[in-house]
Amino acid sequence: MKDPKLLMIQQNSLYFYQTVAYDTKYSGPAMAIEAGMELGQVLGDKDILFMGSHGITSVASTISQAFNLLYYLERAAMIQVLATAMQKELKVLPDSQCGPIASAMRHDLQSNSDVHFYAMYRLLRKSQPDFEL
């Protein structure tokens, strides 16, 4: 995509308000420490890094938080793709709404992430009893 930005068009996307960094340059796989350092600079204090023509990275203090971020990012991206496919103008929510809603959604992030992660883990264990972390 020429402009890979996640648009603030619905609740799941608001979870990522001002927490996503974008690296739109692609120069191949990051095979050297310097490339990783550059990506770290681009990421800065954000939680998510969109790497052009490559993929995404989630950075969090726990596995459950990283999982939660990626889960909801996938949902937000899916809704954006589906909405874009309708070929209608998208309604981007104003910053005045995004900030307060994002703060509320991220309140108690660790607890919410743990509940979500372990609920998904229990479902996986039921469907695949041999699965272990």
C-alpha cells in the first residue's frame, strides 16, 4: 500500500490511537544489527511498527500484552480493509474523540490482556489437548 496508515474509523482502531509507527522504506530483510537499530529508532515509544512491504511488530512488556495488541490490530485492519472495499468515503473520527476513548480502552491494559490471552489459551487447550506453552 502506498499509504499503510491505520485509520481511526471504529472502536478497534482507536485502541491504537497514536501508538503506531510506520517504516515505509523496504530494503530487504533486517540481517544486520544496524537494520534492527534503525527499526528501533522508527518505533520510538510506540507499541506497533508497520514495516513497509514486510509486516508488523508488536512491542510490549508481557506476552499477553503483545498478543492482545496483535489480536485487536488484526481486527482493526480487517474492518478497515472491508470498509475500504465498499469504495465509499470513510468517516475518520476526530482527535477530540480518539484520545479519551483510547485512554479508556487502554486503562488496565495488563489485566485485560491477561484475561484475553488465558481465555484463548484455555480454548486452544480444549481443542488441542497436547498443546503446551
